[in-house]
Amino acid sequence: MKYNPLIHHRRSIRLKGYDYGKAGAYFITICCEGRLHRFGKVSGNEMILNESGTIAYNEWINLSDRFSNFELDVFQIMPNHMHGIIVLLDIAAVVGATLSVVQEEDELNSATARVAPTIPDIVGAYKSIVSNACLQLFKSQNKTMGKLWQRNYYEHIIGDESAYQNISNYIKNNPSKWNEDKFHL
């Protein structure tokens, strides 16, 4: 069913009118459905990943291979959520550099327009890839997984270097602050 504002009354948490494909830094938090501890545990102020946590970790790293305008930055997998900073690059610069290399190698017959993935595209792909891989893991163990992720995710546009440093430190220190974390249940 398509979204109908007369029927569906969910309030969007996205900034109205903002282009989430715009180059910049974005703080992302994605929570597990029901805040279930799916990815491991915190022990001695360190996150210990289980098999599902390892999948979540590796797939976050692989995002930079999947998206040409994505730059890997600070991230942390926690027992029931993950935090990360997504840095989107200017796609025109990325595509232009790629095209000039390809043209120099005489491998390009015609240029095709590329649409830069947005934050929702990247987060959606990540959630889907991790869900599918974890589902396969559960099936191989004859277990039922249920829904892995909550429906939405939290994002914050990082406006300046000071905000970046604060958020980056928060992510890095998340395991040591786990007992105080609002996601700790």
C-alpha cells in the first residue's frame, strides 16, 4: 500500500525539504526491534560481537565498496543498536574522477548518468543486507529470527567540527558508557 497522508499519520523525523543526498556528515543510529540484544554483549567496557554482530560490523565496512559517494567513518556496533557517521561525498567529483580514469584507459564508450544514493538508500541497503545475512545464520541453526530492525532509524546532520568531535567521541566511548546508555535494557 502506498503512503496516503489521509490514512497514515506517522510523523516523519526527517528534516522537511532537506536533500539527504547532499554531501556532508550524518550521525546514524539504527536500533534492533524490541531493543533485543542481537549483536553480542558489553564486557569490561568493550563490545564483544557474536555472529550476528560480526555480520553487522562487516557489512557496515562493506558499504564503502557498495556506494561510491560513501566514506567510512567512526562507527560502533552495540548489543541492540549501532551508531555510525556516514560521510557523503560530492557525487559529481566522485563520478568525474572515475570517468576521467576510465576515459584515459579508453574503456568508456558512453557516459551514463548516475544518481547519488541518499542516506535513506544507504541505511535501507545496510538494514536489508544485515537482515538477510542474519536470517540465513538463524536458518542454518534451525532458529527463528523474527524482525531484526526497528522500522526507522535516527539521523542527525552534523553541522560543524565541534559537533563532529562530540558525536565521534560519543560513538567511540559508547561501550564504556553502556550502563548509562538509553538503549541499555
